[in-house]
Amino acid sequence: FPLPYLTLSEINDNLEERLAIDLSMAATSQEDEIQLMDSFAPGPRFGGQLRPLMDHLVERILHHETIVIVSRQAPRLSELWSETDTPRPVIEVLPSTLLPGDLHFVHGALSEGWLLNIPAGEKIHLLTDAEIFGWARPRPRPRRRRIAEAPESAYADLKFGDWVVHVDYGIGHFAGLVERTLDGLKREYLLIEYGGGDQLYVPIHQADRITRYVGADGSDPTPSRLGTQEWDRAKSVASKAVEEIARELLDLYARRQTIQGYAFSDDTPWQGELETSFPYEETEDQFLALEDVKRDMEHSRPMDRLICGDVGYGKTEVALRAAFKAVMDGKQVAMLVPTTVLAQQHFNTFRQRIAAFPIEVEMLSRFRKGREAVEILHRLSSGEIDIVIGTHRLLQSDVQFKDLGLLIIDEEQRFGVTHKEYLKKLRTEVDVITLTATPIPRTLFMALAGARDISNINTPPEARLPILTYVGPYDPRLIRQAVLRELDRGGQVYFVHNRVQTIETIRTRLMRLVPEALLAIAHGQMPERELSVVMERFANGEIDVLVCTSIIESGLDIPNANTLIVDRADRFGLAQLYQLRGRVGRGATQAYAYFFRHPRYRITDEALYRLETIAEHSQLGAGYAIAMRDLEIRGAGDILGTRQHGHISAVGFHLYTRLLARAVQRLKVEYKLDVHDTPSLPYMVELLPVTIELPLPSVIPSDYIPERELRLQLYRRMAEVRSLEGIKALAEELTDRFGPLPIEVENLLYQLRVRLYAVEAGVESISMENGKLLLHLPREKIDLNVLNLGSDIRLSKRGLWLTRSDNQEWTSRLVEILKYLSSSGA
């Protein structure tokens, strides 16, 4: 057999006849070898300034030098050149011979360029995006498809002893997973304990009917009693109440739909060029969010879309493309951010990404003062500025736009009541995009209920790692160890201390603790120029540890900073802690977050619960779970005012929201409004009105998955699968993670498929009676032609009976009958 490799001597033999080019810095022994290393030099950098670039190209060509430009924005650069000199088309492949004075625009991506000085006197320039725009294109990542169904981490909220709500039976205590053997078949059930000692065993395929109880004010509810009408009455009263709320919400929604806004045009060729220059492939979720936004913008009604995605998942890119689309139609764009530091960062990002296009981007914050601010305001009102990025300074009365078409709000929860009222008014006039990682309860509620449009970006970037999170008492030795570990790998550290009065003392203490590190301070009360310089030095890697307040909380993106230390973490809200943690771990490097509390200060139960929650939710994409847990801590009563307080307490927030979503969807049809799908979130999946009891052992065996908590999470996840593709994907995932599927798990997945077929066929329940399967059908849906399928079928007033044979053929017969009933319109 031939060897699958070459020996060193074979390689040397093959290379002997070839010309050797030495790229080493070291001297070589042969004088006639071609020395190339000394001939290479770095090329000039233009930082997005395209006029100096064009002047440079003209000058080099006059000197008969050869220039090759490889760029993702080659079409736009070629277009700019045609305004200066003879047009040069964009090519995909270079010609075999490069002549002096040639200029070639190549559509592609390289990490860096160079200048080659050939001994004969010729010069060849290679320019890339790194030299032209100041950013290099990282290696593209493949587009990642979003997970078909929610991962079981979304269902990790249910624990033994929790208050839960069963949609049909009411509020009780969750008593865990229990195993029971009935008719010789082993099954697992979710046990709920109700008032008066009553117990309910819930089949695992109905786990979607159970949600954790979240009340209006955090107090314990009264458990329901089985066999009474009290739960039905509570649901009925809540349903009537949500009808009223739904009409109010839809009144606002309908008014917005009837307002004649601006319908943006289809994408321009420049839009395509901008999007192809994105340094990564979009994730599937990003792509869908972009489609949603563009569809809304091209509609004549004003857009009001919430884009909910974890920190670093690509929300800003969606906003940037929407802004570009608006400017292409001659409209102005305002991006509202909560901090000056974040405004500066977004300003830099936008300028770099659209540097190749004739678009004016400016920033308005307290970094801009005096004559400079006046000049910006004048250019805004005259329409010279296309995109302005700023803090709440943008909301002041002296800020006037010539033709504002799009408003982008980053982290709306950081703005005050007055600002939000102003934004509410704007929403009926211009298109609005709101970006958030942890939506505020009311925003989340409106989106869940279907009264506000929402796009979820759930797919993490490639190679992103969960942040290792530590919560505990303040420990100087641990702080020193954490800082030194980060410095040893060439990284940087955020140290958050949220009191400006004592931040200097903290820096002095840290300098003594870690003298090896270079420290600097950043907080919102510093002179703006000084703060800007500090942040720029930190971004450039000149500072090891940034001792700062929560000014870094929103959106700051410094990939080299991968350790976060928070002093007095018990003083922060849950959403704040989550946002702070999002400042690290934005690349492929393992990040660490330390949340310290001081033992000498008393900590409240609520603060302790917040710290436990942030430690528990360290998985990727935890923003939604954090928002829901924050809602649970604070209570859901303040979302819609006191009049709904009692109804939320009576049935729980999740069921209340589900009832409202159903009412909203029904009224949208009644009002003939656009019907948007309710977002795909764990407890918002539409419940299937069918029960299945088949004579099959259907369980996840403990010797297959020993962890009881993981089995519970998987049961809840399985119960919410709503497609055959989802069931197939789940089977493949289980096989990949845990090994070949036991027969009990195969049976469980079979029952899930049967349930979907039964819903399609209009079957209300399937059960075993007297050795036969009973498919319960409403009388008006019974099709007599089904008898033609075989002699093992008979009909009665109760439905369709299938005689069960001793072998397992009845399982395929059942599916065959359900498919027939579905296709016949039963």
C-alpha cells in the first residue's frame, strides 16, 4: 500500500529542482539566493479617509508603480476611483503579469498588505481593508443555524418546592419527578401537591402545561384545591380582564398601523456592498432579524421593533444596516445610547464600517461642547449629517432634524420616565428599533403578548465560551491572583467600584495589592476629554486595570479585557450585574467574572438571591432567563398598574401573559390587523389540546441520564416540540450527547409524534380501554370512510376504536389512521 505521507528525503528530492526563496530574517550561506525579506515594508494607512487614499493612488501611478487593492468594498472603491480617473473594473482574479502603472481592484479579503521594493527599481503596493479602513477582516465563520428548539437550560427554573401553575388545575407546590408503574408499564410523572393534601401526577408529555409561578408582588400564593371550581373561576375572571387589556394594547397598535408613515425603498446596490463587507457570516438569527427589520421599514406604517439578543450577539450590526438603508433613501438616523463612552464606541464602529460611502456620521454627547456642538446642531437641522449617535442630549429641545426617518434606542431601560414619554411620542412618527439584552418587564410583556414586534437573536458567535462566574466574600488574595492571571496571558481587567467618592482610595489599595499592574480610573464625573483619553488608552492596551464605575455597563466592546471584578456586587440590580458581566468574554478567550460582597456589611435576602441568580445563569444566551428572574424578584404587578395586580396574583404572570397573547391574536384577526407570530419563548408555545395514554413504557431511564434535574428539563423541552423536524433533531441530539436511544426514549418520541398527528386529525385524546385503543373524536368529525382502512377498526358514539394486536404493528397502524383522518379533513 502507498504510504499516506512523504518522507523528509522525498520532500528534499522534490524541492531540489525548484527555485528556493528565503523569507527568513537570518543570513544565509548562499550569496545567489533571492533575499525578499528586506524588500518588504508595511504599506501606508488611511484610517477610512478616502480622499487621501485616492490622491495617494494617483501619485503612485504617476511614478509607474503597480497597485493591487484587495477589499470587501472593492466595488465602491472602484466607483470612487472612476470619479478621479479612468474607470477600473473590479476583478476576482489577478492577471498573470502585473505591469508598471497598473491599478487593480480585487473583490476579496486579506488580513494585511505590504509594499514590495524590487531591486530593479519597481514597486508593488498591496492594500487591504486593514490599511484603507483601519480594520482587518477576521476569518469568516460559517453561518450558524439556530437551534430548532430551545435548549433545556431555558427550563432550569423549576426546582423541588417551587410554586407552580398547571394551566388546567391551578397553583400548587412542585414535588419533583416520581416514577410509577401502572399496568406493568414504568413511567415518570411530575408531581404537584395542592391544598387539602391533594396530589396531581402530570404525564411528562404534558410538562408544557406547567410553569413556575410569578406573582404580582413576590408574596406566596394560596394553593388551589382539586375538585372545586375555584381555579376555573379565577381563570375566567382573568380572561375577562385580559380582554380589556388586549383591546387597549391593540388600540395603540391599530393607531400605529393606520398612521401613514414612510415606506423605504428596496435595498440599493450599495446596501449589498456594505453587507458583504461584514467581517463575519451572519448567524441565522441575525439574518432573520434583518429580514424582519427591512420588511417593517418597507411597510408604510411606522416600525416599532424590539431586537432582543445577548451581549455580543450582533444587534449593533442589524442596527447599522437599518441605518444605512434609511440614509440611502435620504432620511436621517438618530441612535440613542445611555452613556458617553458607548456613544464614542458606536461612533467609531459606524464610521469604520461605512467609511467607503458618502455618509456623514457625527456624535452628540457631553464630549461635544461649545462651538463644536453648535456646529453639529446646525448641520443636523440642515440635513448635512446623515447619522447622529448620542446620549440623552439628543432628546433636548434644541436638537432639530431636517428629515428624521429612523430612531435606534440602545438599552431603553437606562433612560428616565421623561425621556421615555418623549420616545413614546416619536414612535408614532418615525421607525423605531430598540436593542436590548435584558428587556425591561413592560417591554418584554408587550412583546410576549404580541402587541409589539420582537426579533430574537439567540445564536452565539462562533467559539464563544460561557463566562466562569464566582460569587463570594471580598478576598484580596483572590483579586491579586485574578489580575495576575489575566496579565500573564496579555489581557486586561475591569475593576468596578460604583462610588466616585471612594474610587481613588480603591485604586491606591489595588496599586499596593498588584504593583505589577498599570491602573487608571474612569467614571462619569471626570472631565470629558480626560475620560475619553483614559478609555482610548485602555482600548489600545496601554492600561492593565481600569478602576471604574458602572459607566462601562452598556455595550463597551474591548475584546482584550477578559476579567471582571465587581466590588460590593450586592448593591447592583440583576440586569446591571448581567450587563457588567457582558463586558468580558466577547471573543474566543475564556473570561472570568468575580462578584464580591463585603462580610462586614449586612446583605439582604433579595441581594443574595440576585447574586445566586447571576452565578447560576452563566450559560450563553442567558439574557432572557435573567429578565424573567428579575421580574420574579420584583414582582409583575407594576407592569400594567394596580388594576391588574390581583389577576396576575391569581393565575401567575406566565398564564396571565399566555391568556393575553391569545386574546391579542384573536382580536388582531377581528380588527383585521397584521398578525405577527408570538415569539418562540419557553412558556409561550401554544398548548396542544390532546392527551395521549399509550400502552408503552415511555420514560428517560435513570441509567441513560442519571441526573434527575436534567431529565426534568428534557421532559419540559420535549413537551414543547411542535414539529416532526424538531422531534427528529431532538433524537439526533440525544444520541449525540448520551448515546443510542433506549427503547423507552424511542417510545417517548413516538408519543410526541402521535400527539402532533392527533392535533392535525382533530383527535381530542387517545387512551387504552379493554385492550383496544380509543381515539376520541367529536361526532361531527367522524368519517365513515375510515372503516375501509381495515377490519381492526370500528366506530362508536365516543370515537374510533382500534384493536391492538399482540405485536407492535399497532403503533404504525395508529399513525396510518391519524394521517388518514388528517388528510380527509376529519
